[in-house]
Amino acid sequence: MQTWVKRRGVAFAVLMGVLVMVAAAQQLPRSANAPKVGDQAPEFTLPDTDGNLVQLSDLLKASDGRGRWVLLVFYRGYW
């Protein structure tokens, strides 16, 4: 019986945590000029893990001329 009570308490705590996160996410300001899903990304240059500069246009080029897919992940937090 105690295991069931503990599991219920953990499930309740997880549910409350999710609800708090959803409520906090609703408070984030919306950006009027943020790209939307499916929009073309603007050109940018950033350093890779070795410090070499990499351009988005270089990643999109392919030797066969067909182009490549690039997945961009915008992480709004700390790693």
C-alpha cells in the first residue's frame, strides 16, 4: 500500500511541475518578426565546436547541386 501512495505522490508532483512549466511558457513574450515553421532561415555565420566559422549557405550546398537539408534548433536556455 505504501508503494502505491508514493507513486501517486510522485505522479502528482510531476503533473504539478508540468502545469507550472506550461503556465510559465504562456508568460513568454511573443516576437513579431520570429521565423515560423517552414520559413527560409536568414543567412548567418557562427563558430563550430573547433572555433571555425561556418555559414548556413555553406551547409546547404551539396556537391551534386541538389542542395542538402539542415535542421536548425533554437534552444532558449542553457546547455
